[in-house]
Amino acid sequence: MSEKAKKIKPYVPEQRKLLRMKELPDILNMSKTNIYNRIKEGNFPKPQKIGGMSVWKPEVVDEWIDKETSKA
């Protein structure tokens, strides 16, 4: 297993925490650029700003995933 893979923490929706952009590519299996483009186009939820940080509530990301996968 690579060093990067060892450092990645598994996403557990039951945990009460906010998601940061550095975690989203692994959760969504898409690049940061793709995520930023989707935000700009209105196809991904905009982040909330807390103390200058961009964060997403896990349930908002989960809802987006459910919506996107139901289209398939």
C-alpha cells in the first residue's frame, strides 16, 4: 500500500465533522478542478465559510451523491 493510501482516512458519514476540499476528491473520486468547475456551474453545492475555510456538511455531500447516482 502506498504512503498516500495509508494516510487517507476512511469517510464515515456518521461522524460529526465538516469536510474540506482536500477530502472531497477521495470521497467523490474526482479531481479538485472538476469539483471547482461543478461548483462554478452550479452542479455541486457551494461550500460554507468558517474562519476563512471552505467546508461542506457531510449530509450535503451525501445528498448530492444520492441525487447524482439516481440519474444513472
